[in-house]
Amino acid sequence: MPGTGYQFTIRRANPKGVTPIKALPRRARPGSAEYMVDAAFLHALWHHFGAEPFERGNLDAGRLSYLFGREVVPADKQFDPQSYEALLRIDETTAQSSMPEAFEDVLEV
């Protein structure tokens, strides 16, 4: 994110183990840099995957965890939070109500 210390890190597979995805409380206030990072990450997910399920793959577990359980949810009942193959999806209704700026064509950061 330009102008901030935040990055979207694409991780390589970790031979020591996969960092589990877990719902982390979001304490960032709307308009703060951290909130805008979360919104920009959701924006990128939405423009890449849309409403379709997607693999967790090598997406940053920490950044996903700030959205998990709210804007990003498991796509199936066999969800394994420590699997790179775990399927996720964007809960469009929740995401649009909690972070409407993530669905705008141009996200100002």
C-alpha cells in the first residue's frame, strides 16, 4: 500500500507448516490506514475472484484473518484452516455493507 508500512505479501508454501486462518478482530476505524489496507485487499480479492469460491493458496494468512468469518467465509463444510487448498468465498452481502469502498471501481488509498 503506497504511503503506508503495509504490504500484501504472497507467501511461498511453508515447509514447517501452514499458518492457520482464524477470525481476528478488526480494530481499525473506517478511514484509518489499516482499514484501507483491509478494504484494498478485499477489493483485490473481489476483482480477481468475484463471487466464485477460491483457494486460499499462498494468500497472506494474516490479512485474510482480518476478513475471515465476516467478509471472507469458508466455501464448504470441510474447511481446513491450515490447508493451502482450503476453499474460501466472499460473503458479498456482508462485505458490501461493512466495506462498500472495496466494491468501487477506483479505491483511493
